[in-house]
Amino acid sequence: MRHYRAIIPLLAILLIGCQSDEYTDNPTSLDKDLTLLLNERSQDQGLSFFILPNETDYASIPQDPLNPITSEKVRLGRLLVHETATGGNPKMPGNKHMYACASCHPAASGFSAGIRQGIGEGGIGFGFAGEGRVPMNEGSMPRDSIDVQPIKPPTLINVAYQEVALWNGALGAQGINAPYVQQNADVVPENLFGFQGLETQGIAGQKAHRLKIDAEFAEEFGYKSYFDAAFPSSPVEERYGAINGALAIAAFNRTILANQAPWQEWLRGSTDALTEDQKKGAMVFFDKGKCFECHTGPALKSNEFHAWGLQDFNPEETIIFAGTRKSFNIETQRGRGEITGRAEDDYKFKVPTLYNLKMNKFYGHGGSLTSIRDVVEYKNNGVKQNVGVPDEQLATQFGALNLTEEEVTNLVDFLVNGLYDPNIERYAPDSVLSGNCIPNNDPQSRIDLGCD
């Protein structure tokens, strides 16, 4: 990785006490202890095991071998994710070109919805950071026609470090999903294309969320040359379609990396990037807190699924209840078991990244916790929200931590501030080719976003 050379001086200073002209910070005993602990937690790979690559270092970013990342794909995908002109298949004609992928994944709320449920078509408003998006009233659009998520939309940050997509890992045909592609072919036919989760999500999402990426769209809004540059070997009759649009979107999403967080700076050699309390919190994370057992690697996530006994959406708090429309037939609370068909996988959900959590207000697949401290205390106390989850399904770390109040506080500080990339909105474009407002283009959003 490109940061490997920067790690050598730090390790030398921390482990054997040498001085280096290249390194000006003053490592403390806590830095040394944390470095030694990380070496244990990385299978002796050292700090480099946890470092995120630069977003333009494509060779170092995990990617689908069927969809190698190129700058041309990233350029196109960046625009398509935010382009409200892709909202071309609405249920109600008046909503055409009012929404985009970024309606549920706005950069301002950490590339996740700023509300419990993301709203595509049928949503109005934005607020300051996506928290002001609400459903249209019944007189404007029936509630059961609104495109609203039945589960908390995961962030797009660090999604390169996953083989499958969605909380239950339904999307993706490679790796851990390979044994389940055929048995779920009727439910997830998009997996038959053979791509990993992000590419498959880009394909399936266009149909599910009423998007339209085709030759007509490319011609009308000036994207043909962008497709030409990104997919020069693709047959012209296929070049401007949904598949290539999905591949470009996935390529861009893989580059959304929180590599400017203080934790990343510390890993690269700046010991002053974290406060002493945040370093203590990191020690808890990688030791007594057992967080590292699920959250590891550069993205502090994994391709594993675990049950924490969290609630699904509470009907009183949702925009639309599960079951009120056909597309909600998926048993969201069943989790991974819905895909594998194995009872032992029920109630288990994908391990998410932990970066930029403070840009959101809701946590867990049902958004049932509303602060990061709540999450830490919930796992520390070990009292499940959903009494329907059998105890034998729960993660072994649940309620077995015995963290002190100080340890909880330091761990929360590390999660809230140490893992926060303050410049994550750099990944959103200032404008798109249509000239529409982004990430939403409805009249209220245009006012909220200053487009009018």
C-alpha cells in the first residue's frame, strides 16, 4: 500500500525508541502500548493492516474483478449517484427527475439517510443534513406508493470492504454468497449476473428505486461521452444502459473512503492526531471492549453477520409500516437467515463500518438507538430490545464486557471523534450535468438546498 513507508518510522520510534527526522510527534507509552496491541490484532501485519488507501489509489482499493476501477468510471459514477435526472421512472409523473441514489445516501449525513427510513420518490425537503426529508401528504401521493426503505439505509462509506450488500447480504454472487445464488434466483435474479454486492446493488437499485439510466437518458442529459470514456470496449447498443450505469456507480462508491479521520492519521504516524482519551478508547476497542472481534481491517467492519437483539422499525416511529405494501414482504427482522435459509442465521445482520457515525442520528438496522453512547451502553449492558431473538442467537460479546463508566466514555470518544473524517463531503460533486438540484430536486428541497 502507498502508506507502507510512512509506517516504518513510527514502528521504529514506538518499538525501539529511535529518533527520526521524518517524525516530529512525541509518542507516549500509550502510543507504544496501542501499537503493540494492534500488532496482535492484525495477525502480525502491523498498523498497515488498518490503513485505508487514498481514494485515487485504485490498485489498493478492494474491487470486483469483473469491474476494475478506472478514473473514467469513478467520474461517471460520482455524477450518476447524485444526478436527480436519473429519477426517470416515478409512479407519479409529477415526481420525475426529483430524486436520485443520493436521496437516501446524501453526503451531508455521511452517505446514509438523515432520517430513520430513506425516501426516494415521494419524499420532499432536505433540511440541513437530510434530516428534513418527509413523505408527501396523502393528498399528493398515497402512502403505499412512496419509495421508502423498510430498514435503515447503510452508509456508502468504506463499502469497498464488503463482498455483499444490504443488511442481510442478499446482493452479490461471489464469495460468501456463492452457495445461495441459485436458491434465491427468484427473489434476487440480479445475482445471476455474477457480480459482487455493490455492482449487483447498482443493478437492482435502479428497478427498486424507480431510476432510469439508458441511452435516452445519456443523450438527453449529456452523459454519452462519459459512458464512452468509461466503457470504450462495450458494444454501442449496450454502452449506455443500466448495467454499465451500475458498474460506474459501484466503482465510485468503492472510492468513498474515510481516510482523513484522526485514527487514520495516527496510523500513518501522527501520534498527536488522537487525544489521550481517544487513545484509551482505542485500547478498549481493541482489547476489553472486544469490538475488534467483529470490526476489523481498514474499514473496521467485516463480512460477518451477528445478532444483537435490536428492534426492527417500531410501527409508531416509521413512515410506512412493514407489510403495508408488497415490496415489504422481505422478513427484514430475519436477517441473514432470509438468504441462507438456515435457522442459525436468523436475526443476524451484517457488520457495518464505524467511521463517521456522528453524522447520523439512528443506529442499528431498525434505527432503534439514537446515539453512539446508547449503542456502547446497550452492548455493554446486554439487555436485548427484541425479546423474540433467542438468547442462543446473540453475539457472544453481548453483555459480557463489564466496561467501567470511564472506559465507556473513552470508547465513545474514539468512535465519535477518532473515526470521523471531517471532509467526507468532498466525494459529492458541486453540480451534475442536468443542472438539477442535488441530492433532491423537489420544490422544498430546492429551497432547503439553496437551489432557488
